[in-house]
Amino acid sequence: MRYVSTRGQAPTLGFEDVLLTGLARDGGLYLPQAWPTFSADKIAGFAGQPFDLVATDVVDALAGGAIPRDELARMAREAYATFGHAAVTPLVQIAPNRFVLELFHGPTLAFKDVAMQLLARLMDYVLAKRGERATIVGATSGDTGGAAIEAFRASKRTDVMILFPDGRVSDVQRRMMTTPTEPHIHAIAIDGTFDDAQARVKDLFNHHAFRDRVKLSGVNSINWARIAAQVTYYFVAGAALGAPHRKVSFIVPTGNFGDIFAGYVARMMGLPIETLTIATNSNDILARTVSTGTYETRGVVATSSPSMDIQVSSNFERYLFEASGRDAARVGQMMDQLKQGGRFVLDVALAQRLKADFAAGAADEATVTKTISVTLAESGYLLDPHTACAVAACSKPTRATAQAPQVILATAHPAKFPDTVAAIAGIKPGLPKRLNRLMSDPERIHRLPNDVRAIETYVASHARAAKEGA
Ligand SMILES: *Cc1c(COP(=O)(O)O)cnc(C)c1O
């Protein structure tokens, strides 16, 4: 299998190179040249299977068989053994025909662990095989950074530098990044927003000489392997609820469009999804785009669901590429317009296609608060603010018996945002025992300005890959 860039100007690559590359050299994102599909029997057979076995099948298909199957199976087994729940991603029913898919039982209590635990193992495997090192630089709105740092702590082949917006992540999120003591792990507070941090990471990738010198690699959801790993739980939950013989709907708390794009991929691979709903907080650019056909950035507002405080959703580009019939030139134009004028308009066909592929809903802060309270009262279930955005975006339940089951993706554990949840629900969710020392361990933070040169200097001086190559 070869992988193509959404901008059409970068060479096609194999899976191993896509894994190590992150962003394509033309600024685009990689996708498989063609979608693999599963037969109805294969999908039905996922019901009741251990998570790591389904992950092996899904990632094997999306990696085009590039990783030997026994190695992939071993990495999946190890990755999901780090989870604190034997089902890895259990389904919990909260109302008739409505289920929460708990994706937060990994080491950092957010869904990012599902992909990151496997990605770290895949990267070390490929780097070891090649005798190479890599420098991983990523931007985080809060959860990616902790998940990446946790997943790469044991990595022998990488140096990991995570940029986070100073003062805009929760204490738990920050401590997950700043308390690990391994010397190859660097948590960097940037004087700016998440969008600034993400833009600086893109600057580093677009500076090709620098990129080659430090062997830059990415773990943001622009990395194809992350999306591939996330496709797994759509199949796991879908099959558990009767797919492919019955359709299933998913409602996804959305920021960078990575998680919901994994749902779109599951659909392309044959999972019968009735409705795929984009749920946002007040930063509602995607919900507005679905209803108006215009993608237009506004300022980012800080909300109780900080991991979704994003205006530019990188992975939306993957969808635009797909939905435009893989028209890379058209995607390039839209992205140029976005860069220059902060907006682009979908043509009529594309806007219609978007509406057909996704439903969307935005929850303001009052709605999030009300949703957490009402769900607790009606079902005794405590939602975190990100997941609450998705519950708020659910279509109203009807009494029609043929309705597809609704699966709400729970992307964070409520204990990751204890103060917000306590203020709303009157219950302070406790951290799981295995995180006992998190709030007292000493922190290590490097502070840098929102300036690409300063960041390059720091990265270059701490990247072992650069020293070896010199
Ligand atoms: C990252 C994150 C999201 C958004 O996921 P995307 O793939 O960026 O759309 C939602 N909720 C939580 C808790 C997250 O950490």
C-alpha cells in the first residue's frame, strides 16, 4: 500500500515512512491510496473479541500489511495492557438505546492513549529496525502531550518535545507532561494558544533543512498511524451493538477532527454507520461549516473542555480531500485561502456532501453544565465536559424501535478536570489509584516564546538525532 498527500505535491510513501514523517513535505496529510474494506462476516466476527486482536486486524489493513503480523499483534497486546480496564474501551448504557464508549481507561485518562500507546511502539520498532533515531515534536491542547510523553517514556530511539499553551491546560494535564523524569522527555510551555503551538510545529515541519537535520517526526493526529489505531474502537463498539446487521450512530467530541475522521474511515471500510455527529463546544467552526458551507475561523475562546478549544481542525483537510474526489489542487486552494484570509467557501456539491456525511451540534458552557447535571440525575453517570458536549449533540431519543443505537465517545475521565466537574456536579471525581503521586511529584517545565527560531534552537540542541547525523 502507498500513501498520498492531500496536497498532491509530495512523493507517495510506504507505511513506515508515513509513520515517521507526520506532515507531508508539501504541507499536506497522508492517506492510503485506496481504502481497505472488511466483509460483513469479518465485522460480525469482531463482536466479543479482545480489543488488541481487533486493533491488529484494523491496523494491519490500514498499514497495508507493512508491519509483520506477529510483531503488530505483540505491540497491540503490550499497548492495551497499559489500560486500567480489562475491556480496554467498555460500553456503558446511560439511557434506552444510548451508550457511552469509555475511551479513557489508559494511563493519562483520555482517548489519546488508545492511539499513542500503539504509535510509540510502532515508531520504536521501525527506528530500531533501521538503526535510526527521531525527534518528536508535537503541539497539545492538553491531552495529546501527556499521552505522547507517557507512551514514549520507555522509547529508546526518540527525543520528545511537547509544546503546550502556557496556563491553558488543567493541572492534571500539565503534571502528566511535567512530572516524568526521563531526560529524553521535554515539556515546553509556549507563550500563546494551542493554535499558535500547532502553527509553530507546522513551521518546523515546513523548514525542510531543519526537519532533515533533527529527523523530525510528528505524533499529532496529522500522523496517519494515530487515525488508523483509533478506527479500532468504532469496529469494537459497532460489532458489540449488532453491526453490520444493524446500523450504529456515533457522536464524537471534536477538536482537530482526528477522532471523528477515524469514524469516517471505519465507514469507508464497511462499518454501517447511520449518523456520525460532530460535537463541538463554543469553538464551533465545524458545526458552522456543516450548516453554512463556509469554514471561517474566529478567535478561540477558553471553555471547560480545553482539548476542544481549537479553531483550525487539521484533519478536516483529509475529509476535504476525500469528499472532493481526491482533488489535491482544490484542497491546496482552500488551504491557501484559509492561511491568507482565515476562511474558505465550500462549493455547492462539497457542502451538500458534508451535510450528508455528518450531523453537527455545538454546546455552549451553559449547555455543558446542564448536560452534566441532568445526566447525573437521570442515570447516575458522571460526564467530563468534553463528553458532555457529545451528549448535548445527541438527537432526541424517539420511541421508534428501529432507531440505530447512539454511541457517545467519552474522550476523557471526569477526574482529569476535577474542579470543573466538582463545580457543576458537586462531586469531586478522584484520580485512579495508579496516579497517586501525580499531584505531588516535582515538575520540570521549559518556557519559550511563541517564536519559531527560539523553538528551533531548543529542539536542535536537545535532539540526539541531530548530533548523530552531524
Ligand atoms: C483531543 C481531544 C478531543 C478532540 O479530539 P480530535 O481528534 O482532536 O477531534 C476531544 N476530547 C478530549 C478529551 C481530547 O483529549
